[in-house]
Amino acid sequence: IIVCNFTPIPREKYRIGVPRAGQYKEIFNSDAKKYGGSGMSNTMRKTAKKPWHGHNNSIEISIPPLGMVIFH
């Protein structure tokens, strides 16, 4: 799952639909301190049985301002 935020406003508790139930791990975050960012990140996210974006399951994530996160 790749999510981009092209605004200067951080998005917290942002819900996205996901294709499968289970857990999602953040594997890349452009706002990580090692890239010069603020360090806004996500822990492991467990899906909710809440339909969203045409999928039966969803997760809530934080998206850094002007940033991108990737989950697997």
C-alpha cells in the first residue's frame, strides 16, 4: 500500500481501505529522521472490519506532511 500526502498538513487517523485482513507494517516513510524528516511514523496496524475505498477492511494511519508511506 502506497499513500502520499501532497499537502503541508499532517494527516493523523487517516483511514484507507486495504485488500486483505490482518496486519500491515510500515516499510518506508519519507519523514524518517534518517532522511532528515521529523520522525512521524506508524506502528504495526491491524485491520478493522470497516469497509472503505471499496474494500471490506481498512486501517487508520498517520501520513506526514509532504510525505509518503509504504505498508506491506
